[in-house]
Amino acid sequence: MNYQNDLAFARRQDEQDSLKNFRSRFLIPQHNGEDAVYLCGNSLGLQPVSAQQYLADQLNTWKNLAVEGWFQGDDPWLDYHKSITGSIAGLVGAQENEVTIMNSLTVNLHLLMVSFYKPDNKRFKILMEGGAFPSDQYAMESQVRFHGLDPKDTIIEIFPRDGEVTLRTEDILKTIDENKEELALVLFGGINYYTGQFFDLKAITDATHAAGAYAGFDLAHAAGNVPLQLHDWGADFACWCSYKYMNSGPGGISGIFVHEKHFADKELNRFAGWWGYRRDKQFLMAPGFDPEVGAAGWQISTSPIPLLALFKASMAIFDDAGGLDTLRQKSIHLTGYLEFLIQGINKEQGEVIYKIITPADPVARGCQLSVVCKRNAKAIFNYLAQNGVIGDWREPDVIRLSPVPLYNTFEDVYQAARLMADALKAV
Ligand SMILES: Cc1ncc(COP(=O)(O)O)c(C=O)c1O
Ligand SMILES: Nc1ccccc1C(=O)C[C@H](N)C(=O)O
């Protein structure tokens, strides 16, 4: 696309945007009485206007039906989660029975590792991306210790080559192959939280399986952001939080994927609870765990209905937007526009002050651009915040900015970049 550094150009793009009406379905934070420039869907997606009503409906069911709400009403709570698993499955490229929603992300990472990390004398190593989100590192390390192993001898982290900031797929595949005798699990982020790099998950899955190990993914930054084909890629399992690009609210419920090839595998451990029991017999309260077929059999505890209601409000918007394909098209243009404008600032300055560390190829990134500030980084971030641009800061010098196609505009992106240029004069 031929971008222009010009407000009129940005407004023309917004005018022509087939998704332009979706912004009004979200509550945009205010700054000095105007919409803030919210570029932080990578951390917390915005609240759907309808969220209050979805929540109020369930509070009313609780008020009117109380315990009968589990079995009666328009949308009985017992199967309430089923009304959104189809939409979620569509977003991650799964069959509906391969997806369920439960707990929070790190909890689910642990539970899925109970099933898919079973080290023995021969295969015990875990391969992950260097610089993964700390919670994932802590989860892996504690799982390894739980099995009586030392993380130092067990967890292999792959880091970029010297002088590079992102990982090369060839290096990931080579490391998998080099460790094929001892590898038990490859557990990668879909998109790295710091650099915004979107990994080649199909290639990683294929290489992992060729090495005789399981492939699992933390899709916190990928779900609802980039197209995924978990079923067709043959990934063994995945989990993600829904409060980022899926807009389910702070601490919103997490999703899991288990490939159907594992449904009948009696060898897989799982930590069981009655919510994962086969639904037709759950209330017989019989001894002996008999799981529901599919990912739903990994559930443990009673569904948190208020959280599901919030999630449902957001999934209805994704459904109306027609799924991820249209969103992705706009996303590529929006993020591309931000990249173009930032590069324009660098050109004007005659040096790279805002170094984008996220890959330039749209195939290798989602909404997010991670920008290293070479000068007065924290002061620039603060200047942006004071002027209504909400991104986030990651130590030591990275500003993350994520234009989200459902609610951000080209004008948002234009204003953010204009303020990034102004900041260089102001701080
Ligand atoms: C990649 C990744 N993993 C794990 C987490 C932690 O998730 P939670 O606190 O919901 O367990 C986050 C975000 O907080 C994340 O980005
Ligand atoms: N759950 C949170 C609670 C408080 C503050 C941030 C978060 C995030 O999600 C951070 C995000 N995972 C990140 O990529 O940095």
C-alpha cells in the first residue's frame, strides 16, 4: 500500500474501512474529554459496550432462578461455555470439540504439562524460546523440578544470533533436530510478548513431531490477533488468555486446545475434577473419573459464569466481524502504517531513534510493533502517555504499540506517530 504521512490520508482510510462501525461497539478510554489513542490490546483489550448487558443478564438469572440457573432459562449455565467455544475454535483454527475455556493461562499451562510433559530417562528436555514471558519460564522450571529434574539440564532456551533480535526459523528447527534423542516437549509462544515475533508454528510442529516430541503453544499474544490453524498443523495442545486481543476483561477466562488425536489416549495424565466428567452422567456422582470426550474433559471446576458472560459479549462482535480474515487484512495495513510513519520519523532525524525490533514481514508479526527508543526512552514513553497515547513499556527501553483492527483507526496510528515525532522535540 502507498501510505502517506498525512491526516487526510489516514481519515480517508478510515472512511473506506469496512470494519469502521465496530469501533463504536467498544468503550474507548478518555483523555482530556476525547478518545485516547489506545494501542494496548496486546495487554488488555477494550470493553465491549454490550459487556454490561451480558453480565447483567446473568446477574438477573442468578436473581430470578438462583440455583436453577444451571439447568433453566434461555442459556442454562451448565452448558453456557458451549455457546462460545465454536467462535473461539474458529479463531484458533480448531474443531469445536478441541477447545474449551477454563481457569487462567498459567494455570492451564501447568495442567496441560501434566498431560504432555512426562519425562523419562530418555526423553526429558523442554525447548522454548529464550525471553519467553516470565510466567511461562516459572511454570516450566517448577514443572521440571516437580519431576525431580534440574531446569539447567532440562530446559533449552533458543536465543537470537549475536547482533539479531528475533529468532530464525532455521535455527529453531536445527535446535529441535539436534536434541531429538532427548526432547520431550517443545513449548513455544505463538507471538513473543517482547519482540512481537510471530513464529512459524507449523514448521515448529512438524520438526517437533519428526523429533518424536509433543508440540504445545502459549498463544496469549496470538489468539484473536493472527490466523491460526491448530488442528491442521497437528499441534498437540495450546492455551491462551482471552483478555488481550479477545477482549474478555481483566483476568478473563483462558482457552485451551487439545488435538483430537489425543482424546482416546488413556496414557495421558490429567488432573481431574467433576466439571470435566462426561456431562450425561455428571450428576450421578459416581466414583471413578470418566471424562467428557474432547477438550472439555480437561475442565476441573465449575465455570465462572460472569467471566464467560463477558467473553461471550466479545465473541459476538468477532462473529459479526466475520472472523479473523477481514480483521487480519486491516491489521496488516494498520500496523504497516505505523511502521511507515515511524520509519519516516527516523528518516527525518537522519538516524534510527525508534528502532522497530518486530519483524518487518507481516507473516512474522501480528498487531504489535515493539520499538526500542535510542534516546530518552522513558521520558518519551511518559510524554506519549501524558498526551493520551496508551501503549506499554517493557524494561529496559521498549515501547509496545498494538493497533487493533476491531477498534483502532488509521487516525489513531497517525496521532500516535505524530506525538512520537513531537516527543523528540519536547523531551
Ligand atoms: C505469553 C504469556 N504467558 C503468560 C501470561 C500470564 O498469564 P496469566 O497471568 O493470565 O496466567 C501472559 C500475560 O500476562 C503472557 O503474555
Ligand atoms: N495480565 C496482566 C496483568 C497486569 C499487567 C499486565 C498483564 C499482562 O497481561 C501483560 C502481558 N502478558 C505482557 O505481554 O506483558
